[in-house]
Amino acid sequence: MYSFSVSDDLANDVENIADGILSPLEGFLLREDFESVISKGRLANNLPWTIPIVLDVDKETATKMKETGDVLLKARHGEFAILHVEETYTFDKEKTAKAVYGTTDVNHPGVAKTFSMNEFLVGGKIDYVKRPSDDPIRKYRMSPLQTRKSFQDANWKSIVAFQTRNPPHVAHEMLQKTSLTTHDGVFVNPLIGKKKSGDFVDEVIIESYATLIENYYPKNRSILATLHTEMQYAGPKEAIHHSIMRQNYGCTHIIIGRDHAGVGKYYSPFAAQEIFSDYPDLEIEPIFFPAFYYCRKCLAFTNERACPHGEEFREQISGTKLRALIDEGKSPSEFIMRPEVVQVIMSHKKPFVD
């Protein structure tokens, strides 16, 4: 059988397809679905879908795969899945980048990735054969079958998902705890996978959240599980994609904050909230929050809807400034980040992606 090696992130998505995290997908997109996702943000059957899940190859490989039919997929941990090739096709990279990321600027990491892809895409269903052996980074990985059972065992009826790619600021904690006042549980679901330079490494993100939950969250009101997939930085389109995956996990709600899944200045601050009006058929409900901060005048964690005071009273920090502080060995204010979380970050020699 013809075999083909894939990246770690692509191997993760194959496993996510097998587990139902990427339901209703059963494999890599066929041309009709791909073109529908690009043009409408929906599959050909009109179900919501905004991020293409595809396998790109060169022309010679595409020809071999089409002739062979069944292809053995290999990753670092060995052979792990069979791809039943149904079709191969070319695609318009510029049109794809514009549709998914809203720009063709190659400084956008998603656009750069799109333009670097091979010219052919391979579509077909996948049979999962073998999971990776024990890997510390997978300690918190859960399938939708496992999360739904956990929610049922906890007797949670309303479950709020929280997507993150960073260690938690206290502001993130406040978003989650505000949700807990009106819902049964919070599903903290950090994204583990390839990220851009300057983002936090996966180990730091996981350890930070485990430490925060242990020290500051009520028992049996939160579940920490990792989502292993590549960050797309697709702003509003990725907000929908994140919602679909958490819907598959069994969550009833998802927190969508300011500039969700954004990068740079490519998206307006509330674009990721506004796009939900185009997807009323989702089976998960977004919760829109403004940014939280500590107000030294109110003496409370709050947001601009509840606090009348100006920015001079606000304890908040940008990701860039936070990285600079950590690089200098300085701790941010306890009103910005819990000291236990700071300690986790400081204990790593290289907390950031190169």
C-alpha cells in the first residue's frame, strides 16, 4: 500500500475527525465541500463549516494517490490511518486565503501558510488505525464521548466552553467565573498545536491552567481538556470553527470575547461576535463578553459595561508587554496574573515559541 507522511498537526486533525471533534467531517474535504466552504462558509449540504480541513500534495503524489485509492498515512509515531482517496483537485490559493482570513497579506500567518501549500488537494474518508503511544502533552486530551460522559456524570445541563491559546490572565478567569454564576460548569479547552512565534509553548499553557484551576476554582465546576489542532488566526471564521468543535464536545455555550482568534489588526474587535448572526442554526450559543480588567477606583474586576472609570484606573496588559516583562524576569501585577501562574511561566527556560 502506498504510504504518505503527514505533519503532527495534520495527524492531530485526522484523529480529531476519527473522534468526532470535527463532525460531520469523515475525512478530508472533497471539491464540492471545499468550494462551498470557501464561497459560503458552509458545507455543500448547508451545514455550518468555515475552515477547510484538507491534505495538500504535489502533482506527482496526487497522481499516485488517485491511482492507488487507499493510502496509508504515517506520522512521527508511525502508521496511524488509512485515507480512501476519492478525488484530487487544484484550488485557488488567493481566493482561499481571502475567504478564510479576509486578507491576502502574506504577513498574516494563515495566508502565508495557504500560499506555501502544494497545488493539489486530496479528498476522501479516513479510517483510524492506531493512536500515538503515551505522550505527556496528551494527558488532558479527551474525545467527545469522554467529555459528554463527564458532563453527564457531573449532572451539568449547561456547559460553557472557553477557547484559549495562552496562559490565563485574571481577566480570563473572571470571564469563566462570571459564566459559572449562571451555568453548571465551564469546559476550559486550551488549543495545543502549531502556533506563531511569540505565542506560549503548549506545556506552559497546560500547566498554567491546571495550577489555576487547582488553586482558584470551585471543585466539580470545571473540566480541563486540551484540543490538539493548529491555530489558524482566522478571526471570525475561526470563532465559528471553534464553536462547532465545542458543540461536538457537548457544550451548550461558548465564550466569545473581543478579537477572538485574531492576530494583528486584521479584524475589527467585534467581528468574531458579529459573524454569529449568519449562523443561527448552530447548536451552541455564544456568550459575548467585553474585556475584563481590574479597576483601582471600583476596587473590583469589572468591564466597561459596569465600570464608568477611565483607562488610567485599569490594570490590564497587552500580550506584547507581558512577554517583555517575563523576558526581563519581572512579575506582572497580581491583578493581571495569579502569582502561581506567573511561577509556572517563570519556571520554564523557554516559555515562548521561537
